[in-house]
Amino acid sequence: MQPTAERLSGGAPEWARDSVRRCHAHYEVSLQSTALPDHTIRNVGFRLELYGRVDPDGKARPGDGRCGEVFRELESLARLIAPGAESACLCTIRGSPGALYYCGPGGKQGCVRLDILVTSPLGRDRPVDAHAADALREMEGRLRELGMPRA
């Protein structure tokens, strides 16, 4: 079993640092928005996107075995950094191990992506709040501990 975020406070585990290096992992952050019934758009949280490189040459195909391997490593990292049940926000981990994205210099490197959605536990249409911002800040701090750069 991989360590949880609560156990990360003693320092970043070596397996996680190795995983970040092996997958050339990086992350991005964006606002998560939703359309309301009155057709307005509301910011309801954050999307923390973890990327892991499958292929530096851009020759990988969606669903290649390496995609699943890297995706599983990203899942382990996501479970390590995500706040636990005591958090005042909801963190949902989602993604597809078969999907391939192109990132890196010139958008030529094949990567897999895993999203962590940070929203209110009261509903996905609730406005973004300080709890979600605090959770995001904590997760970004944990990613820095692991040596994962922000793209």
C-alpha cells in the first residue's frame, strides 16, 4: 500500500520522487467552471492536472502498455498528495489510461494525464471557496516536495 498524504508530512517518500523522475511528471492548474441553468458560468473549483511522459519522440499510440504504466504511477502520486476525508473540500481523481496527450517542447511528447478536481462537498455547482484554494495550495506544496515542476 502506498503512503497517504497524512504520512507525507515526514518527507517525500523515495518511491514517489523516483516516479516523478521516471515519468518526467509535471502539473498544471486551471479553474474548474460549470454552466448554470441561467446560462452563466461559475468557477466552482480547481483542476490539478498531472502529466507523465510516455514517449519523448511522439510515436506512442493511445492505449499502448506504457500509457497504463505511467497512468498507474500518476494515480499513486495523486493518492499521496490528495487531502484525506477530513478535508473541507471534495477531491475527485479521474482520467483515462488509454488517452494520449501531447505536451512538452513543441507539443511533441506523448503524455498521459490524470485530473484531480477540487470542489465543494456541498455540490459541484457551488462557487469556489477558500477551502478549495487551501487544498490546492497544500497539494502544490506536496508536489514541490516530490520535485514535480509546474508546466
